[in-house]
Amino acid sequence: MSPKLLPITILAASLSVISLSQEVPDSSTAVRILTFNIYHGATMKGDFDLDLIAGVIKAADPDLVALQEVDFMTRRARGYDLATELGWRTGMASLFGRAMHYDGGEYGEAVLSRYSFIASRNIPLPYTGNNEPRAAIEITTVLPSGDTIIFIGTHFDHTGDEADRILQAKRINEILDNSRYPVILAGDLNAEPGSLPIMLLKDYWGSAYDKDAPVPTYPSGVPVKKIDYVMYYPTERWKVISSEVIQDSVASDHCPYLVVLELLRVK
């Protein structure tokens, strides 16, 4: 959502889990993915607490994290490089991708990873008029199995008009044209299941959530809609092991969303 919005409802944390497979995945090809809109480091208590946010991430024990609403040395983030700070606090490699200049610094996306990066790029996404610029940060990494994968974290437009989200979904799909490796996409897409941006993505991507009963991810106090996603490509190379919405009502205005995928062997 927009960095300007702040829900005021704060409830006790709870946990929603959807188990989509009872099989134990191959640990060398299983990937724990977390997507988390961190609201530029502010919490729903009205303070600034990177240790709290890092604690939520560490408790989820992810291999790869897509972070949205990440500030880089802005005044409102007290001059901190949030990606580096959260990487240090979680013991993960970090990378920031700028979407726009903001408040004396920069604002965009970040990736945290248990594994090193062998390549990376920041991909500007299309936007119109005076809407906020958006970007997708892409890293290439190698799993313990030796398999190379691509991980993309992104944040789509938050406005009421879905025109920019449609353009952004189409650009994400275009990225796949030159992909040599299996890909995971994670982020705050600001679009609900069944909307045109999500339907455009589903032409190419599989998605980890329960299509019959999507668990809402926003707002964190009393979640009412699903707008945070983990998707994968090609669909036949990935198996969804579990899909979990962590309903922490304090760390951010979004619930963190954790998915476990297994990369399947080519037959």
C-alpha cells in the first residue's frame, strides 16, 4: 500500500496456515520464501523498531525474502539503509533496489537471502502520470542442490485505478522471455485474486495461495483482502509445500506471507 496510509487497529498476533502437501520436500531443493511489506520501518505502535521487524523475519526462517516499502537513508527512516540493517540483524545477504528518490534518500524494494547473489538487476516498471514509480529487484542464486534460480521481489501501484498494475503485470511477464532458470516472484501486488493484474500474471505463473479460500494479508490488524503473493514459473518445475499468512498486527500494516516451494527435477 502507499507509505502514507496507517491503519489504527491493532490486535493480538495470530497464525493462519494452509498446508498444501503432506510430503516432506527434498531439503536441498526446498525454498522458504517470505514476502513482507515493512512500512518503511514504522510499526503499528507508531514507533520505529527494526529489531521487531527483524525478529518477525528470523522467526519465519526464510531462505529468500522480498521486502517492500524499503527506505534508503530517508529522513523518516532516520538516515538508515533499511536493507543493510535488516540483513545484519537477520544474518542474511541484502540488496536494495530504488524505485524513486524520496524524503532526502530513496524508496523501493529489497531482497534478503540465505544464499549469495551471482547476478542482480533492478528493473523499472511502467507507471503513468503522477503515480509513484515502481520497480522489480531480481537476483540469481544457487540452491544447496546446485540448481540455479531467479528470485524477483516487487511492489505494484497502490492507487484505486488498476491501469498501472496492469502495465506492471505485463512487464513482469515480459521478464520471463529471456529466463534461463526457474523463477519465483514475490511481493505486494495491491491486487486481489480475480482482478485483471492477477489474471494476467496467472497466464504464465503458478500461485501458492488456496484459490478456493484465499487467506487475507491486509491490513494486519484485521486482514480483509489478499494483496501479497508468491508465484512461480514454470508451473511444472515447482511444487507448493505450504502457504502461511503470519498475522502479526504490530510489525507492519501488512501480514508477512511465507510459502515453501520445492523445485522439481526435470524428467
